[in-house]
Amino acid sequence: MIADLLRFLQMAITEFGVGGLLVAEVIDAIRQHLGNANPMVRAAAVQLAGCLAGFVGASGIRALLADQT
């Protein structure tokens, strides 16, 4: 179910972009689910991060994922 939600977010971002999206909140969700025990959830989180990187840039994703505050 979590993997489906992450895939839905990826689809919505691909379709509509990140305008109006709280990118930091999505990054928090990605960060949380990268450590999930379910490999399908982890894979969906990685795919979502890759999709988001297409819009905000890879360096932006790295900076947000590294920021623990």
C-alpha cells in the first residue's frame, strides 16, 4: 500500500510537476521509506527520488536528503 502511494506521487509529479508541492515534505517521506523493511517500498522511494530529481535537480535532492533538520 505504501509502495502504491509512492508510485502515485511519482505519477502525479511526472504528470503535473512540482508547482504547489511541498518538496521538503516529499523528501521527508522518501527519507522515511528508504529505510522500510519492504523492498518494494524502498524501490518506490528510490524511483520517486529520481523523478523528483528531474524537477529540482540531483544536487537539490542530495542536499534535502542530507539535511536532517
